[in-house]
Amino acid sequence: MATIAVENYLKHVLLLSAGSDDLVSMGALASAVAVVPGTATTMVKALADEGLVEHQPRHGVRLTPEGRRLALNVLRKHRLVETFLVNVLKMDWAKVHAEAEQLEHAISDEVLDRLDALLGHPQTDPHGDPIPSRQGKLSSQVYATLATCVTDRGVRIVRITEQSPEFLQFAEQNGLQPGTTVRVTDRNVPAGLVTLKKSGGRALALSIVAAGKILVEPAR
Amino acid sequence: MATIAVENYLKHVLLLSAGSDDLVSMGALASAVAVVPGTATTMVKALADEGLVEHQPRHGVRLTPEGRRLALNVLRKHRLVETFLVNVLKMDWAKVHAEAEQLEHAISDEVLDRLDALLGHPQTDPHGDPIPSRQGKLSSQVYATLATCVTDRGVRIVRITEQSPEFLQFAEQNGLQPGTTVRVTDRNVPAGLVTLKKSGGRALALSIVAAGKILVEPAR
DNA sequence: GGCCTTATTTTGATTAGTCAAAATAAATCT
DNA sequence: AGATTTATTTTGACTAATCAAAATAAGGCC
Ligand SMILES: [Mn+2]
Ligand SMILES: [Mn+2]
Ligand SMILES: [Mn+2]
Ligand SMILES: [Mn+2]
């Protein structure tokens, strides 16, 4: 059985490689799992011995098919648990990430399946993050963000790519959640500012960096 | 934060001391947590240093008030999780114990409270085991068992004190679950045999040992 | 090409939890 | 009481995971 630490490393390699199959740097991995770089190196070498990752010393890591399979299963647990916590237990969507970080290692595949059924086989979690399918398929659709999308046109928020409670709470308070339609009224790059309006709401200003964390699609 | 190992030790000291406040022997504790006796000694000394147990060398352990508080919280999580798994996810009651053994260490107090509310503040889990209250009160009601109760009188099953999947599956298959009313038709101590009948069912034989694991109360 | 900066790896220690097997104390049995 | 059996503790060793700090390699810059 993979330990909790192993599951966390694999999951973060998956998240950091983001669709593409290029190498994940040690530094990025270390800071994602919140360990010192040397620790990541040690662990990655152990994972490579187990055949879960491929390690190119001095360059980075990537998942093997087996490592990817495990990582996807953990990610599926994480996101289904988040969905359960929000949809069934009515928890604050800003808090469920920390909760799921633990639970993803404690639930069995059977509980996973039953949760999935109870929730009606959701495609995304409460933040719009895609839930890997039981067969290990993970949607990697590319979206525009509030920092890059067309202006003066309605766009629908599909995903918030940031787990910090602070950001999520801010988004919630301003109604920036998956499903909401907004319109970018102004984008001032030198000032690093994006201004937007919810249909029938008042204006809201956001930094370009913050806007870049909110994925959108054209509102049909 | 208490580690998973610490939580397990504390929970088992609580279960083994069963209401009374006498000492739990090292041997019993070691086999409950499935470690070698020396390991239990080492851990108990560490727990004593943390003020979670009182260790009387060569005689045994008992929980301090603080250790008891922690242990009750873990036990509450365990039993509420079991209840959730059976009542909401419709899992087999024979399998939920193993599942809860992991989950009891992964859920936060907030999730605990929400689960409790979702389930309607149950008093017992699916096996009839009492669920400690949020304030740390644990019912210690004493019941007769099918090995000791009156014969030829209806008795209602209130609890199965045995977690093994085999036993629970056997009990389920024969309709021996909390709530069911049965009647002991014969008890042959020398032969070590108990015979009983479900109201309107056929006879069923059980060893005295097995019968002793099924707690009952007079059916009014 | 050589130097400098930065990322990565190595080395040496530490902590939590565990086991095997030897040592010791307590109980039990002649 | 003395001997034997049984439970507990001690000792020494091991694994997984981590950090601090020194050593090393890459990549970019003059
Ligand atoms: Mn995690
Ligand atoms: Mn999410
Ligand atoms: Mn447990
Ligand atoms: Mn139970």
C-alpha cells in the first residue's frame, strides 16, 4: 500500500505536470508538498525505485503509467470528497480543501464508488476542478481566464484554480463561482487591473494575477 | 495533534477498560492494537509522559481525563462514520469497521458535527454500539446476552459486541440484528449450545461463546 | 572560456513507530 | 520456600520521513 506521503508526492507531480508530460522540477515539487528540496530528492529516488516515477537527475520527475494511475485515484478521491462535503454536508467551499487533503488517504475504493453514485457522478468539484473518471481519464480542457478573455462580452466562470481559503472566501463573497456569468468591462495591463461586472451587479476590481486564477468560457 | 498511532492506543485503552476504571494489561493492549508487547510498553511510556495515560509499571495502564477525552472523540468518530457508511452509503455492516478504522483519524471535528446532524444524532451505531455524546458521555448500560438471558421469553437484540466481518455476516444472514426479537428455546451448558427462535422463524443453534456476543433486553 | 548564481543532490542527524530477542519481575505450582 | 511458567520491560536494530547545511552540477553572463 502506498503511504500517505507517497500519495501526496504522486498527486502533486500529477498536478504540476498539468496535462503535458514534461518534467516537474524538484523545487516546484518540494514546495508543493511543503518539504525542503533535499527531502523531495530523497523521496523521488525512492519512488523511482518503486517504478512510480521516472527521475532524470538534475532535471526533474515525471510519473510512470503506474504512478499516474495511483495519482489519479488520489485526485479523484480528493475532488469527490470535496464535492460531498459541499453538496451533502453543506460545508464552506473555502474549507473543504484542507479536509479533503486528509480524507483522500483514508477512503477505500468502495467508499469512493458509493460517494460517486450518491453525488450523481459529478464531472467537476465545487471549484470547477475536473474529477478524474473511474477509468483514469482527466479532462484537460483549456480555458481563458478573466485576465485573458474577451472584454465586453458575457463569460461564464467555470473554475477557480486556487485552493487558499482566503481567495475562495473572497470569490464567494463577490459571487465569483462556477456558473456565474460576468463581463470584463476594462483591462488595464500597465496598472495590472481588471474590472468586471456581474450581470445586474455593481463593478468589481481585481488584480491581473487574481483574475488569472478564474477560468471562463464564452456565455452562449 | 495526536498521531494515528496515539489515537489508536488511546481508543483501545478506553475499549478495554470497559466502563470500569481498572488497569488495562499490557498484553491485552498490545494484542488489541496488534503490536508486540514491547512496543506497547514503549508507546505507553511515551503517552504517560504526555499526560494521556497513567502507567503502573508491571501492572497496566489507565486513561487520564485528557486521554479519555481524546479517546472518546476518536470513538465517536468511529461509530458515527460506521453509521454514515451503513445508513447513507448503504454499505455492508460487516465491512464498515475496517473502513472506520481509517476514517476515524481523518475527519475533523466539524465534519463530525455535520455527520452527526445529517444522521439525526443517533445514539448507537449499526451494531448497537453506543456513540459517545459530543460532551463525552458514553452509555455503559449493562445488558444480558443470549448466553445469559431468560429463556422462553421474547428478548430484543440491542447490540453485537464483535467486529469481525465473519461474525457480522453470519449474524446478518440469520437476521440477528439490533431490533430483532428472538426467544431462547434451549440452553445446554455442558454441550455449550444455545438454541433460539425468531418469532415466526425456524430454530437456530449457536455456541455459548457466540451467544455471549449478542446483547439483549426483555422485549416489552 | 571562465565566473557566478541558482537548483539539486549528498551527508549526517533526528523523530515516530515498530520488531526480535534477551533480561527481569511477578505469579503460580509443587 | 524454591522452582517454573508467564507477563512485562529493556536493549539493539530497522524503516519511513523529515531537516540543516555542505557539496556539486547546470545554466546564464561577461
Ligand atoms: Mn493529502
Ligand atoms: Mn477543488
Ligand atoms: Mn484506527
Ligand atoms: Mn460498531
